[in-house]
Amino acid sequence: MATLIVKNAEGGQEAVKITKRIFTIGKKEGNDLVLDQGSVSRQHCRIIFRDGSYTVQDAGSMNGTYLNGRRIMGETPLAHGYVVKIGECEMTFFDEELAARAQAGRSTSPPGADPAGGAAGSDEDGAARTSVQPIAQYVPTPQARRIPGAVKKKIHARLIQDMDLKHLDFTKFSEEEIQRKTIEATWIIVRDIKKDVPDFVDKEELVKQVVHEALGLGPLEDLIADGEVDEIMVNGGRQIFVERHGKIELTDYEFMDDNQVLSVIRRIIAPIGRRIDESSPMVDARLKDGSRVNAIIHPLSLVGPVLTIRKFAKTPFTINDLVSFGTVSPNMAKFMKLAVENRMNICISGGTGSGKTTTLNVVSSFIPSSERIITIEDSAELKLNQTHVVRLEAKPPNIEGKGDIPIRKLVINSLRMRPDRIIVGECRGGEALDMLQAMNTGHDGSLTTVHSNGPRDALSRLETMVLMAGMELPSKAIRDQISSAINLVFHQARLPDGKRVITHVTELTGMEGNVITIQDIFLFKQRGFGPDGRVIGEITATGAVPRFVHDLRARSIPVDMDIFR
């Protein structure tokens, strides 16, 4: 029978017999050895007797288990005289039979075992013991992906208990450390309950799903990592759609239930101080990478929690990327650069999902780094590489329905912040009036986006939004404001084949009576469809030259006039 000589922080010692095949150590009552110390987890480690020898196994503790001064990562062989340390407590392992076998030249360690490194030996079922199984670049079969919810719930319950999550101070550990510890603990639990895991379930996929659900966004993690997925649409717990290359398709991923979807939504919005419940059942938010998130729940949604994630590229697109995608032509790209550098006020219009924010981000990259830029967004999404950027984000109301700071107030406040350029992520309401006034009062080169079906419709939308500000202004006055404030409209559309194209670059040329006059500089001309369903067409210049180009040439600023031919 083996014995542990337990030495505590005060120097006292106690001999404890190991009487069970699995001998547990931790601070929670019910362990075979209870150590009431703050650095000890509820169940910290286990000593296991198997096939005539002993091993020690960390139970997913946060502070780790050390053997002979080295931290163990998996189930590791114990030999006579080895010292196990957890927290401030040292335990020396004694076993007379093992000592006698060692003296007789019989190894106490399985072939290839590392006394303190772990990752060697085999389990009862013959499977190799490893320290940390990776959350893989692994594509499971649909059957393996549909792991019974009861199995995952059982592992989750053990994980919360073993890692003592309720009392864990996450600020003391990096995300990498927390994930590594969670992976280790999950593998230990999976081995412990292997009889409850169906044979068809892939253990790697099981561990990956449990860790993603415990720390991340559950089944959405794989989709977020998929570079071909542009948008993720969750309709309750059982339906997850994605958009790939402009086409929507149903995936075979699913949540365990609606409650898990709701947990993921709350995990997303918690870091930015937003909330969702029955009194406030809609929310806009963002992921760490800037991806846009919208969620809506009961009682507004009748299909369960609905979550929509618009992904953005991890590396912001450049103008060369838009040219390669066919979103703009080379000449249009040169014109966009010319317009931004020479401080034209630009409105980017388009329908939902047409790529307005991406284009706004690219166009913003042409702003000189010497200028002070203030961005104002409902949910911060823009990624500007300039050095002097101030990012402002609207604040939603608190639980009492008070304390909200809408975009309009931020636009007004930004005028006192000495901006060279003001960028409003999207005009949806009364802030359009303040944006137009800023453009008309010396803040040239400002940018914004609006939802519309075309350049002319964008101007009508702006007029409607100005009226939403509550000012009793006549239409003629509003249109005068629009025509003098905005120089160019870039209208973007998503074509039937999913391709996104800037179909119009339109200049506002003034007023004729009560009508704003416009002229197209570039147009996308569609000529039909190819055999694969792809739209055939090209972006061409109309031959019209914008007025500001004539002004630039009059000031001897060189302009490549071939752009307009």
C-alpha cells in the first residue's frame, strides 16, 4: 500500500494512506485528501493505481500539478520518492513494493514514460495518453458532429466543478492559458466518462465542441474560422445558414438548444456593455475581429433566438483587392483615390449586404495620415490604419431605458473635437442633418453610407432622414443643403450571382428649380449571363469630367485625364 507524506506550508507533516484505485486530492469536501488552501482547486489532482503501478493526473486545475519540480500535463507515472506539489503543499510518494522492484532493476515506469513530462503510457482501452489534444484543424463527418446533447451537458457540469469556474479569477490568466487548461480538463473528463460516450462520437470533435461551448461561440467557431463564409445566420438552435460567395446555404451545424444560442449572444455582447432580455429583445454588437452582430429574441422572434453575424476580413481589404474582385475598375480606383485626397464629400449608398462598409473602409485608407479623423458608428466596425484616428461608438440605453447616446449627439460633439475628417459609419436618422451641416461648414472630405437602391434614391433617403431630425425645413432648403454638401455618390450593389460591384459613381452638379441635378462619371453595364450563371459586364467611364477635376487642373494639380476616357 502506498503512502503520501504531506508537508504543509507551516512545515507540519502527515502520513496519508492511498487506499483507493482512484485517490482524489482537492479542497472540496468529499476528496480522499482535503487541502483547504486558496491555490488548490476543488478537485486538483488524482493518484491512480492501475496494473500494479501508480500514476498522478492533474484534474484540470488552474494552478497546475508539479512532479519533481516540473509541471505535468497528462497522466504521469509515480515512483518511490517522487515529490508531488500542488499550491503550497508538498507530498512525497512512498511505496515499499515499488522501491524493492526498483532495487531489483525492474522499472517502475512504462517504456517511453517521462517521469515528469506526461504524454506517455496508455489507458485501459489501449489509447495513447497525451498531454493536450489539439482543437484541431479537423473536419468531422455530419454524424460525428451531431454529438448527443446529454453527453456534452454531463461534461460541462464536470468541467465547471473540476475547474472551479465560479471562483476562478480570469484576469490572472491569458486566453491561451485558460484555453489550454480547459482542453486538458476536458480530455480528462472524456476519458473518465468514456462508457457514456457513444462509439460513433469522435473524441477530438467532442473535446473541440465542449471547449468552444465553454469558452467560445460553440458551433459558430468553425464557421467564423472559415475564410469562405461571409455571413452566418442562426435561426433558433437547429438551423444555421451561411453565405458563401454570395449564395446562402444550410449547414449541418446546430446548437444543443435555444438556451445555448442565448448564452452565445450574451457572451458576445457582454464585453461591450450591452444587454438583451425581454424588455430589450434586440441588440447590435461586434466580435473582437470587428465582425458585425445583430441578435433578436423572444417575444419578437417566434423561431427562437436569431443571430446574424456579418464577417469582415481579418486583414482589411485594399483598393487592389477590390480591383481583383471586380468591385471597381482600375480607372475607377484611381478616381476614388483622387476624390478622397482632394477632400470631396462622399456618400456610399447601396442595399443590405452590398459591401458599403467594406468600400468605406477602403476609401478611408486614402485619407492622408497627417489628418485627424473621427469615426462615429453605432457599432464600431471600421479599421483605419492612419495614426491619428478617434473612434466613437453610440451607447444604448441602460436597463431603465435611460442614458443612451445616439449617433446624432456624437456627430454634434465631434465638431468640437477639431476634426479634419468626419466619418459616420451609417446615416439612419436625424444625424443626417448634422452630417450635412458639418460637410457645409469646413469639414470637407467627410464620408458616410446610406441604404438605397440607387444614387437618386440615396438623395431622397437623405432628405427623409433630415426630416426625421424634427426640423420643420422646406424640401427646397433640404435639397440645397444636400447638393452643396455632397460631391459624389458611390452606389454599390450585389449582383444576382453574388458579386459586389460599384455600379454608379455619380456627381451632384447643383440645383435646377427644386431638383438636384446629377451626372454619372462611371457606370456598370451588364451584358447578360454566362453559362455558369455569372453576370457578364464591365465598368466604363461615361466621358463626363467632374467639376472638381477642372478646379484641380486650374490650380496646376496634375490629373490623369485618361481616367475619364
